[in-house]
Amino acid sequence: MDQLKHDLEAIGWNSFFQDNFTDFKEDGLIPGRISEVQRKNYIVLTELGEIVSRVSGKLRFEADEKSKLPVVGDWVALRIESNNKGTIYAVLPRKSKFSRKVAGKITEEQVMIANVDTVWIVSGLDQDFNIQRIERYLALVFRSGAKPILILNKSDICRELEDRIKEVKEIGPNLPMHIISAELNEGLEELWQYVDKGKTVALLGSSGVGKSSILNRLIGFNRQKVGSVREADSHGRHITTYRELIMLPKGGMIIDNPGMRELQLWSEDEDIDEVFDDIEVLSRDCKFRDCTHVNEPGCAVKKAIESGVLDLRRYQHYLKLKKEIEYLSIKQNQMKRVTEKARGRNISKYAKVVKKLKTGNY
């Protein structure tokens, strides 16, 4: 057990978690926050220190979905055993969670981080800049319950800065945006307004956008390794390989995330509408309330494209994400039926085992 003790409020504890912890306190458990996941082990920050812990067998059995197991940022109820190791018995309800669909063909939610107040979406002002990727990140952040902030890094090497700013304002006129250069340490001071005692920020973005460089500037030393950047495309090597909750010197916490090679949505229609709120407003004037904005007559969205009010690229990406969400919803319903059926079989088998143990009829 690490003797570095933590003030719970400083690491995000508040009345929401306190109210959800009452029953566990009566059982003699203590609260802690997950700072790191190491295969089967979890590093948990507590008032008694940093505890290396594992989930209980009961919790693992009851977590019929991986998304119900602890992730970085989660608050958990644990007991410290005689060997100074911890056993996690429950994950407290999450105030927010950042999820995506797991990579590949499996339809399953992957919760990456939890209980984050603000998400910094980092995009490089180089070959990495991709407005459609920013729209995709926004859909996921809106679903998470956290507040999105866009950070455009590498302003020192961007020759089309005004054009880039214009592109962003077209997709999110009210989206908070900061132009910085982590390399020259310019513009980062503005980011401290989002960091305070008990508040958690998460860094999200693809590899090479400068997330580790930003983190190193904020904490004041090179904690995270920064890869060399190829001149051809301004991309750095993939350095951050795991998620970690890190305390900041001015208070608050930050979670650094590995660059995500695959970013599949785990969202709903409402999240897409929030990202494309201009299209949502236009759709109110469509002839049909259930207009899909594809072939229907009297479509206000199609008219806006023809008149030049709505950008064709933005419209096409909107349709693409809507189709992705529709397909996801179908697969989710199919997976839910399969999971419920399998869980029913497992419970039945478990009940038979318990009955045999009680009767001695092996």
C-alpha cells in the first residue's frame, strides 16, 4: 500500500457519490477512485493511500457486460484485506462516461473513462486536421455527459490558421475553442480555467496531435514520452499506451488517453442532432415530421443545400453518422436478446450448483 494519502474531495468526491455510497459504508467498505487499470489489477486512490486492488468474484459475475467493470475515473467501494491489497465490490453510479463501440464486428460498449467534467478534443493544425473526425468526437462527448472543449494545437506550423478556425466555427459556432502551440508553450494558460480542485479533464485525440506535450506543459515536467514527428505528415509515434488519472499541480486531475485508431460511435440520434444542430433547426420546416432528408418532397434541408445555405460535405457526413447509429441500434437490440438469454442459462446453472451443495446430492 502506497502511503500517499488522498483528500477525497480533491480527487472528485462529492454529494452525488456520497449519496450512492451509504449502503456500502454500512458494510464496512471504503470509497476510492480508479487511477489506472493494469490487466487484472486496479490502482485505487483512497484516504489511506494508493491501493492495488482486484474486483471481487461476485462483481465480475454480476457484470454481464464489460462496461460495468471499473475503468479509469470510476469511484468504487472496496475493502482492504490483511495483505494490504484491496478487493473491489462495487462500481458507484457514473456521473459521466466516455464510450465507443469496441473495435471490430462485435457490438459491445467500451467505456474508456468515467466521471469526467470536461473533455479536451485535441486536433493538430497540420495534416491531422480533419473536420469530420472532430464531428465524430463531438457526438461521443455529447453522449458522455461531459462538456466538450476543442483545442487546436501546433499553431506555430499552420499556414491556414484563419481557414481552419472558420471551418470549426461553421460546425460549432458556440463550441469553446482554443488555439495553442504546446511546442512553444503558447495559449496553454487559458486552459487552466477548466481545471479546479475536484474537477477532472480528459484529453482525447488521435496519435501525434500533441496530447502528451500538452500534459507535460501542464504538470511542469516530462512525465509522458513524446515521439518524434515525421516531417512528411507531422505525425508523432503512438506513445501513450494506457489511460491514467494524473493530479495537476494547480489542483484538479487530467486523464491522458492513447490515440484511438478506430472511433466507432456508441451514441443515439439525439447526440447527432446536437452536433448537427443547424440541420436539426432546418428540419423543423420539412413537410414531413419524419423526413429523412434524402428523397422526400418538401425537405427544407435539401433546399438549404441547393441554395448554398448548408454545406454538402456536412450534410453527407450527417447522413453517414445517422446511418451508423441506425445500424448500431439494430445490432444493440440483437445483442441484448442474446445476452439476456445467455445470462438466464448461467443463472439456472448456478442455481442448480447451489441446490446440490445444500442437499449434498453431488
